[in-house]
Amino acid sequence: MITFENDYSCGAHPAVLQRLIETNLIPQPGYGFDTFSESAREKIRAACGCPGAEVYFLSGGTQTNAVVLASILKPWEGVIAAQTGHIHVHEAGAPEALGAKVLALPEHEGKLNPAEIRALASALLKDENVEHMVYPGAVYISHPTEWGTLYTRRELEAISAVCREFGMRLYLDGARLAYGLAARDTDVDLPLIASLCDAFYIGGTKCGALCGEAVVFPRRTPAHFVNFIKKHGALMAKGRLCGVQFDALFTDGLYFALGKQGVETAETLKTILAKHGIPCYMDTPTNQQFAIMENQRYNAIRERVPVGFWSNPDPAHTIVRFATAWYTTEEYLTELDTALG
């Protein structure tokens, strides 16, 4: 069976599974204090060019976003995000359930505009009724965005500067970071992200791991963060489970190779869509491709190949998401080509 419905339909990369098998019967301390997790932390610090960073492993993206945002925000603060931001539309209000009110701004191909962030923060802080309002305490971005687009170095620097100007923290959701880092012509890498963000996470669930996300605090870690994770039910006794996987992913450049696989197959997918006269909603350089299909064609194709519904731009058309991943092969693409024919 082939699928383009999402980028987490398969389990884990064989190298990750092999490492889990090899270490399975080696007794280790719990809660992430094992040697495998520490090895993974050292490799992630090296990849980020940030030897003093603190790294923690959580099991999933929604959990990570909710816990990290709650830990970096004060009780009277909220987080600025794009209207299409994952925490705003696709996490069932999880961050807000832990107290992180989302302050939504317009999106520009999935991205936030630095000038609009400044305008919102400035207006709120100057409002005479500000004590009755939610203060802007952080800015949330994802890289890639919900539309598979990417921030440039200049855009990230500008957003980071606005955050510094208003004393806000910058948090980057890296659920699909491997595919963003592998995109052609990008000028954003892990050391840059570490230099500009107050917190970010490196996604494993969608990028070769069975589960797991690596949270990185490049400079200042919230006080008693392990205690905070446990209080919110997110601390795994078998913390090694994530540590072993990230240790494998950050050995011999595997994480970056898996991102490259997803991006390269997405480029081929774009040519297949074009061959069959299916336009893309916007040009995206990562593993998510959004096609505009007539409803009849969409209903026909999803009977043969799982794809993702995104939205209806008008009554006659559907925006369909095709997601490639580290496990997408040439056979997948050939079968898709045949199905579209």
C-alpha cells in the first residue's frame, strides 16, 4: 500500500529500530538520565553549534508545544501565532488548556510578518486597559509552516529582533524540521535557529523515529523543567526510548539524509502533478505539496491513494495535501503517476 496522506504513516527507519534492538536489554536509569539520551544530547548540541544547550526528549508534537509554551510564559502572558499556526488550528486548544492563550495574526503563505508582530505587541502594551488583557509573551513559528513554506534567514532575524525589542521569547516548532533543513536554496540551518530562538524542537515523529521530539533551550532553560514536564504527565519513565532514537538519527548525518529523501521525492511528485494538469496552490520547497483538484477527481484518487484533505477554496474544488517522507520511494511515485492517469 502506498500513501501520501501524511509523513508519519510508517514506523521508524531501520537504523533506529536496529539501535533500539541493540540496546534493548542494557539496564539504564529512567526519566532521560540514561547514557543513550546523554549521547543524543551531545550530538544535538554539536549539530546546533551550541555546546551549552539543554536538550529534553518528549514523546509528541502537541505535548511538546503545550508543555514548552506553558513553561516559558508567565501566567499573564500569551503567544503570538499565525492564523494557520498549528497551535491555533490543529491542536484542539492544548496550549490554551495549559494557560498559553493564542494571539492570532494574519498569515502570509503560512508565515508571520515581523512588522505585524511589532504592531500587535506595541498596541497591546500601549492600551490603557492592558491589565485586563493578555500580554504578548512569546512568538510561535513553525519551520516548515503549515503550508510547507520556509522562513528565510532575514525573516527569522527580523522576528527575533522584534522579540528582543519587546521582551518576548521566540519558540520554533520543528515537527518537520528535517525537511526544512534539506530544502533547496534555504539559508537556514540548526546553528542559526539556535542563535535566534529561545526554544525550539527537532521533530523525530515525522522524520524517522517511532515517536519523540527533542526540545532545545540554547541558553536559558525554564527553572525545574523536568519537574514541570512530569507535572503535566509528559515525563516518560523509559526516557531511553526517545534518547536511543535520537542518538541513531544524529549518527552519521542520518537525520539530514532522511530530510533530503522527503524533499527530493516531493520535487518528483510536483512534476507528476504538473504532468497530469494538476496545479499547486502555492510553491512549497519541502515535503508537503498542496494541489488544487476538482472534487470529482479528488474523490476518485483518494479511493486508490490515501491523500490529505486540506480545505475547499470553492464548492467545486478541494485543496489536497500530498506528503512525502523519508520512506517515500520511487515505487510510490510510479504508482501515484499511474493512479492519476
